[in-house]
Amino acid sequence: MINQMNKVWKRLLFLAVLTAAFALPGASWAAEKPDAVKKDLLEKGKKVYFKRCVWCHGVEGAGDGPSADRLFTRPRNFNQGTFKIRATDSGHLPLESDLVLTVKNGLPGSAMPAWGEVLNEDEIVAVVNFVKTLLVDRNFDDADEEVEVQQFGEMPWKTEAGPLKEQNLFLGVPQEAIDQGREVFIKNKCFECHGGMGRGDGNPTMKDDWGFPIVAADWQQCWNFRGSRRDPYNPFNIVRTISTGLNGTPMPNFREQITVEDRWKIAAFVNSLCPRKKIDKLTNKPINDFLISSMYTKEAVAKKIDDPMWQAPDDDPKLVKRAKDYPGTLNKKHYIGMAGQITRGDRNFKPKVDNLWVSSRWNPEEKAVYYLVEYHNRFLPTTPEFPEGVAIQWPSKLQDLYGAEKPYFIYGDSKKPVDVWKAVLLPKDYNPTAPPKDDGFQLDVHVEELNGAGFDKVEKKKTPPTVEIVDSVFKQGRVKILFRRSLETANKDTDVQIPSEKFIPVSFMQWSGVNKEKNEHMAISTWYYTILEPTIPDSIYYMPPIMAVTFLVLEGWLVWMTKRTRRMYDEGKVN
């Protein structure tokens, strides 16, 4: 009886939605049946599911597997039939092809991997059909189920592949379309969730349909888009999401509010925010810059982050335009991948920060080096119990390392200790729900200088401090910390001594206060290398003109000699 009543209500609801859709001007309706379950594949699909998927999604597909509590975001609960990445309308079941692509390509930015690297096509189709049987509240074979396949239109611009020939980065979108997209973005108040600069810092209180915390997409890290399907720079990813919404999340469907033409314009704007980096096909993340070049800077290094000296070509366009007035070389930003610490204690599989951007300069007269560390974290803590933190780690006895030797990458070991510069910070006058400030929030920050000889042997230095934070800011989901230290210190037993023109191991750590990370609960990097670029000799300025003049004189002499010899032959002076 209950099932019959449910079917009656479903039919009434379907008729009401259908009537409303036809009543709307310009609305399209192309209803069709969802793809039925292929029952002959269920046994094979079940084997794949219980070998590969059950650990996160659970025995009954409720998203409650043994790993679920350690993951952010939570694994999908299949029981309600709410699937994020689809070509169908909000609330509708997905096409089988949608689910196949999701399994094959994974959901970047989450723990859902790309199973296309492990499973063959038949196994993926089989496990997708088994997942379709895990629905409790709905049924792919229900005669009353209807799906509407969305129409997304075509990309209205011809784009260029850009400098990275093997990856289409969709460059060449006209600035006019980008500017118009920004206007549509503001008109529809997308910033209320995604933030004014698209870093997902608009709303700290969002939850999914099951009551678990969720955050808006960070558009400046498009490789973490859930639906990018290993193609992060494709504007279509944004158009599809705006058109269909993301079932089970606060992201609604904007099909009726925004025309198809304007959805492509928003996609142009959003796509323009993401810095172009070569993507690793295996991890679907930017390829790490394993060498951090500290730029030789003849003039005094600026101690303010907003100085043009610290601006890079992929920064905010307004800042780059201002940086054109800077006579020196624009800053170089290096991408550093981070991961959760999983080797000890409370294993951290869900760090809120998965990358840093690092740039550096040094000055020979000042005999000091500067490292600007930047990262995206949508919200910062407000209580001292769990402050925000970011650290640079060095071998403290660099001179004793032989060849490619490096300490253990988490706090070193007894034979190879480390020198750690840790910035501990809290934002001033900050509330996560308050409107953003034009100049960002200033930070209450101090440095902890540590020596480590293993996890259980991390101590604060007793020697006078040598590292300082000369500037810092938190602005719309982005933290910037500018470290400074002299190349050499008096504490040669505990401090790294930084030589020029030599490869130096360096690694990074980050603690997210809002994620209650502290001590060994953190995001970490492996060892990278940094090098202080060599000084530029004065001869580089005067030698090229001297060589050019010498070449011209020599060439002129050869021409004169050739003509003189020919004239002598013509006059019979030479046989």
C-alpha cells in the first residue's frame, strides 16, 4: 500500500513539474527513461565493488565504509540516488555514461581515484550497474522515473593550445567574454559561496544533504574541480555544473536563471582565474617544481608583499599591470605539492591544504634570503588553541651531508637533524562569516625556531632568534607569509648555513587551525631543492658591446682586404 501511494505521489509531482516546465518561456523538456540495470553484469560488478569500493562507500553503499571518517569530503551515499556529476537535470538520476566517466576519471580534489588506471572498461561498466542496485529510495528500473538530458550549447570561442603543446589549456578566450562573465557572476551572487576571488571562502557553514561539512569549489585551483574529469582547463566543466547543479550539495541548478550564452561567459571568467601549469596525468595535479630558484636581486629586497617585486605573471591582473612599472624581473612562483601525514599517530588523510606556492629572492650585500610562502585555506581559526601554521624545514648540518643525502622528511633523525622555521599565526579582527576586507586581514604571527632529530625529539632552540616574518596577510582565502633570514648565523651547530650556487634540500609543513591540526597532525611535502642564483658579474654588461665592436672592426677589415686584393689583381700588380 505504501509503495502504491508513493508511486501516486511521484506521478502527481512529475505532472506538476512537467506543467511548470512547459509554462516557463524558453524551457526545454526532453524526458526519457534512465538507463536500466544490466542484470547480467551484476555478479561481476559485485566482485569489483567488494574488492575496490566497499572500503569507502560501505557494504550497503551508504558512504560509511571503514575509511569514511578519515576522508574529506565524505564518500558518496548511493542509497538516495543523488549523484553529483551528470548531464541530467537537478534531482534526476544520472545517465550510465555519467557514472562510467566518474569511475574512470575519479573526482579530482577528493579521495575518489581514477579507476580507469586500474580497471578495464568491462569492469567499470559492471561495477556501475551494481552501484545502481544500491539505491534504496529510488530505482533505475522504476517506470515512473524520468530524466532530462541537459543541452549545454557549444563553446563560442576558438582557443589556442598555448605553450604546453600536449595539453589544451583553452587559452585565447577573449577578454570581453571574461569581463562579461564576471558581471554575470556578480549579478547572480556567486561570491556568496565562492568568494570574491573565487577561492571558495564565501560560506563557512555549508553542509551536504547528510549533514556533513562541505566547501565551495576553489576556482583558482581548477585541477581540484570535482567534475573536471582529468581535463581541468576545459570551460565545459563549469558550464555543466552551472546547468545541472551538484545533487546532494548546496550548489543549485541555474538553468532557468542564466541563459546558455551567459553560462559560457561565466565559464570564461572562472577558467581565467586558474593559473596554467603542466598537469601530471597520473595525479591530475600540477607537476611539482622540484627546484625553487632564489632570484639574485641586486637592489634591496622589498619587505612588503604587495610590492611589485613580489608580483608574478599569474597573479591578479590588476597587480600584474601595476608590476609592469617594476624595472626588474617579475617574481617566479613554484608549485609545491602537499599531502596528509599518514605515518604516525592520528593519521591525517584529509588535509585542508594540498599545495603551496613558494618564491624566493636573495641579496648579496644584505647577505640575506627571503622566502614568500602562499597557500589557499578558505577559512582561518579564531582561537589560540589551534592556530594556523606553516614551516620551512632544512638540514641543520648541511655541510655534513654527502651527495644526495637528506634527513628524514618529517623532523629528521638522530644522525641527520633538521632546522625548522615555523610561522604560527592567527588573523586579527577576523570572523569567517564577515564580509571580506579590501586589504585583507592582518595576522598576529610569531616564529618558532625548532631543531628536530625525529618525531619525539623536536625542541625549541635555546639560541638567539635568527628568522623573522617581515610581512604577512590573509586575503579572501589566501595566506601569504614572507620569511627572512641571514645566509649565515652564529649558531652553526643548530642553524642551517645557506651557501650560494649550491643545491640545498628544503621541505615544507602546514597546519590548518580550522581542521584542528597540531603537532604531527599536518600536511607535509617531500624534500625539494632550492638554489641561490649566482650573482651577475659586471662583465655581462660591458663585454657584449666590446665583442660587437670587435666583430664589426674585424668584418670591416676583411671586406677592405678582399676589395684591395681584387683591385691589385685587376691592375696587374699581383699575378
